[in-house]
Amino acid sequence: MIEARHLRVLRAVAATGSFSAAARELGCTQPAVSQQMKALESSAGTPLLIRTGREMRLTQAGEVLVRHAAGILAGLTAAEEEVAAIAGLRAGRVRLVSFPSGSSTLVPTALAALRAAHPGTRVSLVEAEPPRSVEMLREGDCDIALAFRYGSGQAAGEWDDLVVRPLLTDRLVGLVPEAHPLAGAGSVSIAELAGDSWIAGCPRCRRQLVDVCEEAGFAPRIDFATDDYPAVVGLVGAGLGVAVLPELAIESVRPKGARTVAVEPAVEREIVALTLPDLAQVPAVAATLDELSRAATRA
């Protein structure tokens, strides 16, 4: 019989490439990892790992088990959490991953309300931009992923296997230096900034910027690119270029030396909370989703 604890060890070995590295990640000894892998191979009736030099490589059977392990372990986690909540043993835990501007705006409000209502619920937070955050959810490394996408067609179908909780629509605004000729304009056409240097954000935002500019008839000259929104604002404030940023990102940053202007045509991104169908039934996860929805309404 294949046991969940053996699958966790197999995933760790596959991710780290060796028994010793997997043992460090899992907080156990290398002999314990080796024994559990032998037990798993005995249950499977076929080799799962091949040693190549200092590293371990998955066999075809091993690849199959690792591919199915995330769903199996996620389902087991959901079952454990539901049983614990029903039995009253603990309030639960939630592993949340969010993109930076969500972490600084929606997440604090939601988690403060969650702690007040359910003080026994533990929430951990790490940051990652989509699509990496969505990959983490599918791999079983988090319970909720705060994510975004531009337009209705950009990511068509990529979330079909997930539970999608819409939160809000976030519009992109232009950011120009205070001395820029258009700094006092109520709104500007993206084409009016064709001759400027550009400062771009995260990879997904960067692709969206290039697409919008190309639709306006020009290719933006991107001199700087950074995932750090305060850095984008600082570069614009220093007069080194222009940018477009989500309103949610600017909300948490004081744009010193820069001015915001409305940009036409309007560009919007959809912000959502994602989880797996099994996890959506876990009380702690459901409560966190509800608080994120309320925080988005207030925002």
C-alpha cells in the first residue's frame, strides 16, 4: 500500500535531487529517507529512483507518482483539516501566497479581520507573482493563491481546474515625473508616451505593457525592469522614465517626485483568490476567502 508519508518523501527527493538534501528539507535523517524510499518501491513493485552520480533521477514510474502526489496530498490535507474542524481539535491553518501589491493592501486587512474572528487560525504568507503562485497552489505548496490576469482572453482556460473567487478589478494608471509635459493632464493616450523611456514591472505586467503599446502603434523602449513597485516609483520620480502601474500598487507607495495620470485606452486586471476544489471546503480556507472578499469590497 502506498502511504502519504512516502509520497511526501518522494516529492522532496525529486525536488532536491538527493536523499541527504531531502532529509534536511524534511527535518529527518538520511537513513530514514532511504528506508521510506525502499518501502515505497516495495509497495509500487518497481524502481522509482536511479542514482546518477551524486543525484537521484526519477524513473518513469517515479515521475507518474510525483505527478499524482500533489493532488493526493492536497486531498489528504483537506480531509485532515475538515475532520479537525468538525472535531474541534484546532481551528486550522492556511498557507497564503500573494503578489506584492496584494500583500500590502488586501492581505493585511483580511488577515486582521480573520484573526479577530478566529484567533486560533494560523496563516502563513509568502510572495510570488502569477503564474508561479498558481503553480505553487497546484503543487500543494499553498492553500490560497492571490493572483491576477489582464483581460478575459489572456489566461483563458488556465484556471478551469481551480475555484476562482473574484475580488476586484484594478485599473492601470500612468506614472510620469513631475517635470514631464503631461504631468498635469487629466488623462493621456498611451501613444503620447511613445517617445519616452519606460520602466516596466513584473514579467506578466511587462508583456501586457508591450501588447498595449504595440496596439497603439509603437514598441516601448524599456530602460529598466523591476518587480519592486517602490523601485518603479523611485525611478520615475528621479526622472528616468514613465510607467504604468496598477492602482492597487500605487495605493501603498507614496509617489514622491511623480504624478499619476489616467491612461487611455483603459487597461484593467482582474484580481482573484484561487484555491483547489477540495481545499475550498476546509473551514479555515473558506473563512480566509471570505475575508479577502470583504477586504476587496472595502478597497
